[in-house]
Amino acid sequence: MFLDLRRGRHGLTDSRAQVVKRIQQLTGHLIPSAKLPLISDVQTLLAVLVRPPKSKKLAEEIQARGELQALPNVAVHQRRITSVDKQKRVGRWKVIVQELEKRDLPAFGSGDYGRYVETKWVRAAEIALRSAKAEKARAKKKERSG
């Protein structure tokens, strides 16, 4: 099957599936199933295949434009600025970590403390209730069989 793309628009109504399959085999570009009904000629097929690359992050897009970076009250960062980043910038983070270590508290996350104690109490009650029900069921089964 040969398509001359230089001639303009060609109808792909009869052999659309064959053409799309062959292009996928040759190029390795997969065409989403939702786009297949939209493809009626070679021009729309090429429009689906050839897409401009998406920018990966908003920060890169803003830096490429350069409009906002000229403003004095705008700062563009590659990732989200956390409270730890702010404390490090001011020079307070080392002192905070030392004080937390003195008190045996974790600097990040929950450390060895885990979830709330109340959750463990509720789960322990649920487990005890299940095991009691299972024990009763075993006793009834033993009475019936014995």
C-alpha cells in the first residue's frame, strides 16, 4: 500500500485501519483509539501523529517566556518551596533539628511514633471481637461433630 502525501488530501475511509496499523508498525507511534474515528484523510492522520512537544513543567514555561521574571516581587522555582526550605534559607534549620534531636522527636515525618494510639485501640477491639466470634463458631462446629 503506497500513499503519495504530496498530492494533497486523500480519503482513508476504506483502508483507514490498514493505513493506521502500518504507520504504527513503521513509526512506533501509537494512535489512541478515541482519535481513530476523527481520521478521515491523510492530513488529519498527520495532524494526529505530529504534535508539538509539551513543556514538562510550568516553571520551565514561565522561564522561557521571561515575562514574570522581570517583576521584582515574583520568584519562579523548579519545585514547591516548603517550610523547611524557608527555614534553611534563613539559617534556622540546623537549630531546629538540634532541638528536635534533644527531645527525641523526628525532624521529618512521624518517626517511630506512627498513627494515633486511639486507632490501635479500636483495631485491637475489632480483632478481639472477630477472634471471639471465630472461637464460638469453632466450639459449635465441634459440638455438632462430636
